[in-house]
Amino acid sequence: MKLYSIIAVLALGSRSTYASPTGAASCLPGVPFASTSPHLLAPQGEELSENGFEVFLNDEKLDADSTYTVTTGEEYTLKLTGSAFKGFLVRIGESSAALTPTSPGVQDAEVCGDGVAGVTHMDNNEKQEISATLKVDEA
């Protein structure tokens, strides 16, 4: 069984926060922030949920300290909810996974390239929830 990590990057919805008007500009693995970045980076030891954000797989809230099993070939709804945010990137690295946008204002993250599943925002309007379909094929 392969394990995949799901990375969610958010640009908060304050007036001073900048989110690209056409989607994420980068899809690098690891921590995609600089100390001067306007993106949400939970302080050391904190999770997105401590900042008002939650990630769900179907209707199950994901916990950063837990492992979840998905069955190859089945479709799952991946949902990100929380305080107002303007931009986002959901990335599943180096896998046979596919993320398909299912809510308005969500598009494929073409910046991620081949072999990396990702979805991002289409505009920098405030959002409180986005969703996509996750499907993992046989590797």
C-alpha cells in the first residue's frame, strides 16, 4: 500500500492578503512558503484546524496525526472548509491519484505537472468551501 500526503495551502481572505487571480503559481513539494509569504502557514505545532480550517474525505474529517485508507478505483469527495480564504492549492504528490474539480471556482492545478494531482482556485474571490473528487488508480 502506498501512502500519499495531502497538502492544502491557503491564502486567507483579509483585504491585505494577495491571491493570484488565476490559480496557484507554484506546486513544489515540501513547505511552499517563505517567511514573508501571505499564505497561511500554521505556526509550529499547529494544524490547519487550529486556524479554522478542516479537510474532509467523504464526510470524515481528516486528522494530521492519522492515516486513512482509500481503495484504488473508488471515488472520494475531498472537501476543504473554513474561514474565508481567497486562494488555495490542494496537492497530492507523485502518485497515481487524480483530483477532479467539483465546485465552482476550482480548476486543475496545471502548474503541478505530470505525476502530481492538484486543484487550485480560478479567481481570488473569497471562498469558504471547495471540493474535488479524489480517485487513486493502480500504480
